[in-house]
Amino acid sequence: MDRDDRASRGLNPGTRSAIATNGLQVADRSLVDRARSIFIENLRLSAPPIPSAPADLELIAQLKSKLQYAELRIRVLEERLRLMRIEKYGAVGEKLSQAQMELFELEPVVSEMTEQAGSEQAPVVRSTKKSAKHPGRQELPANLPRVERILPCALDQRVCKRCGKETVVIGYEESSQLDVEPAKYFVLVTKREERACRSCEELGVVSAPLPPRIIEKCLASDRIVIDTIVGKYCNHTPLHRQSMILERDLGLEISRATLDGWVLKVGELLIPMVAAMRRELISGSYIQADETPVDVQTREGRGRNHQAYLWQYSRPGGTVVFDFRLGRGRDGPKQFLGQFEGILQTDGYAAYDQIGGPRMVHAACWSHARRQFFEAVQLNPRDPVATPIVAQMDELFAVDAEARRKTLTTAARHIRRQETARLLLDDIRSKIEAAQSAALPSSALSKACRYALALWKKLTRFLEYPELELSTNLAENSMRPVALGRKNWLHIGSPQAGPKVAAILSVVESCRRLKLPVRDYLAAVLPGFADLPIRRLPDLTPAAWVSRHS
């Protein structure tokens, strides 16, 4: 019999029963056994000190050190377990306590008696708080065309019930509904006029010139090609589903391979356009960058796709450019940015270091820093250290939110930041430094502190540069369509198709940011695009198009 068994037998029956009962409520039995051993050690170490030999005192010191290490390790493991459960159960998991999420692991079954007992409970008392006033019926957009439909009165309503004379129209009672005409497909037959001189037959016949097209000799019109692009990259409808829709609605069999050929041809046409968009972006003074993974079929016989990356570079409210790379190394941003010497705002990824020109300014993202502390709050909603830090970061974002609400200029927002944000930053840093000294080295709070302090100089760049945003949320929002799309079209067909897909995404996302109708833009730019000289491309980018037609 070892010492732990003798110590546990020395406990009174009530204590042993409490330990056993508490142990049944925990899903992880290994944590229960560890907690029991620590509890026994605590009982032993909490006994009144008894004079002992130096060897026993050294043993006690070693046991205390082991106990402290065990407690710290348990706390770290509990944090990891809770993070895994939050990731597993999603947004709902953020609202649940540790004990509540353990119920998911136990998979409880609700019996009929439980349901009956629940139905016999007292009715829920509704809140007496007054609800907000309904804003009223939504107005339909004024730019939509109006089609009138006049409903005449019935015959018996046209005669006065008192005198029998015919009534007259004195007005109309109007109501409006949003309506739609289903897509109407038809065959466009183009007849080119041919002319010849009866007197000069040797001159031959002349025909009317054909208008330029996106894809010459294509079975589908330009509108169908553009609709295919919009369906896949705006509405996230994969090509095989579009092929099935055409067959279902029209009985027209157009294979996925044919649709894919149209898409790749458009992507190939847009590559020079995106090169002009890149030069437009690099010539500016401020770029936000981020990256997202995308699967690519490589046909290397490994049985699985290769994980490539779409690197996104953009200016808030302006041009967006996606750059396809097979890896996540520094070569991608280094080659794209070249000797860029403006402001580059990114997260803490090390690949963005040591790139660009010698005078390039690196800035960090406050949303990423806040996210680290928010994870610590998720692990312990009552954390007295992380919760105030998150609250003060929210105050920092509130300064910019107020500037947007009041539509302040960049200069006015900069003055407001100097008045309010500087004091907040001093307080936030002091709290983070204090939290780092008290946090466990491997805890979520300690990792958040190290992340923020390592990037502190980059995080505070916005005090020096008025145009700098607090976060790269706009860049992340630009990648959400990619995340939605890859859940539907799953992967890129080949490494050669990657740059073409990136070119289409660049144009589509730039049009979305600039509030430029993508159908109209593609219909105006793509026909005859292959024959345009390179020098005209800077005048046709989405940003240039908006500035010229606004």
C-alpha cells in the first residue's frame, strides 16, 4: 500500500463521498484523478509543521514545487480544453460556461417525464419593457422602373346605388410591390447586311462589321459569359450547378467543361488589367495585406489537393488585388510589393517583415490584438485582467466609430485620436505589462500580452499617420467571398488556373468596394479587350472607370 492510499483511507467518509460525487460530474477522468491526488497532497501539506530532519524538509519543498507546477499545468490544460470546445460548438459555445459545455460531451437524453415536468412549470413572465417603435414599411428603391397596372371597378360599382347614374373616376388608391420577370433566354440571330454594286461587280461584296465580342465564335453571347462569371464569383454557384440549372430550365445541355473554358478565358483576358491595378495600388501610399488558403488540384498522385494561398492587397475604399501563390513564404509579398515605400498594414505574420523599400512603414492591426485578449475572456468571462483590457480596446475603436458616424474628415479624425486615443494607449499598455508579469507563461492571456507588446510600435502607428485605419477588417472582409466560394466550388482546378481566378476575384471585389455594378463594367470593358493596346489599360481599371464616370 503506497502513501496516497494510506492518506485517502485516512479521510472521513463525507470527504471521500464528496470527492467521488464531484468526480462523476467531470468528463475527463484523468483530470479527476489528478485533482484527487492534489487534494490529498494539500491535506498533507496543510497539517501543522512537525520538526523533521533536513531531508524531510527538502522533500516537502520539492512536493510544494511539484504541487505548484501541477496547478499551473491544470489551468493551462483547462484553457486548451475550453478553447477546443468553443471551436467545436461555434458562436453558441462562447455563451456557455465550462460545466454547460461538458453536458454536450455527455450527450444527455431527455425523457418524457422531463418534458412533462418542464411543461408544468409556471409560465414565463414577459418583460414590461416597451419595444422600440416600428420604423414603418420599407420604401422600394426609387431607381427601379415602375410598371402600372390599373384595376377597373366592377360593373355594379360603376352605377350609383342611390340615383342610378354612372359614376366617374375621381382618383386611384395605390399600392406597390416588388416584382420580378424570370430570366428569359432566347437565340440572338445576327444578320449582317451585304452590299454590292451592280455596275462594278469586280469590286465584290462588302458586309457590315461584327461588333467586338468577349470570346470570338463562342456559342453563347457576352451576357451569358458574364452571367456565368457573376454566378460563380459573386453568387458562389459552382459551374456544375449552373450547368444543371440550364438543363433543368431550358433543356439545354452545356457541359461544365464548356463553362469552365469561358471562365478561364475571361480570367486570362483580365490578367493584364490586374497588372495595371497592381501598379495603381503600388503608386499609392497605403496598403492593407492579408492572405487566405485555397486548395488546388496538382495531379501529383498524392490523393489530396495542394494548399495554395490567395494574397490580398488593397487600399480601404479602393482597389483590391489578389495574388495567387502556391506557398505562404516571403517571396509572394516581396515580389508583389517590390520597392513600395508607403504604409503596409498587416497582422503579425513574419513573412511581411523585411520586404518593400527602405522607407516602407509597417503597421499592425488592433483587431488581431483584441482577438487574442478576447479569447482569454472567452476562457474566463470573469477574468479581472483581460476583461478591462478588451473594454479599453473597444473604447479605442469607439473613437473611430464616432468619427465615421459624424462623417469627419481624415484630419479631423486625427485630431480626435490625439485627444482621446493617446491616453487610452498609455493605460492599455500599463495593464498589459502588469498582466504579463502575473499570467502563466503558456496561458492565453500571456500569449495575448506577448503579441501586443511585440507589435506595440506598429500598433501605435495610427497616431503618426492620419490615413491609417485601426484594423485590417476591410481586408478580411474582402476575403470573405473567397471563403464562401471555396465551400461551393471547393478548389482551383490547376496551378495554371490560379492567376486567372485571382484576376477575376480582383475585378469583382474592386467593383464591390467601389459600388460599381460588375455586370455593367464587364459588359463595357471585356468585348474587344484582347485587341486593346497596353497603354489604355490604366484608363479601364475599376477605380479609373469610377472616377471618369462619376
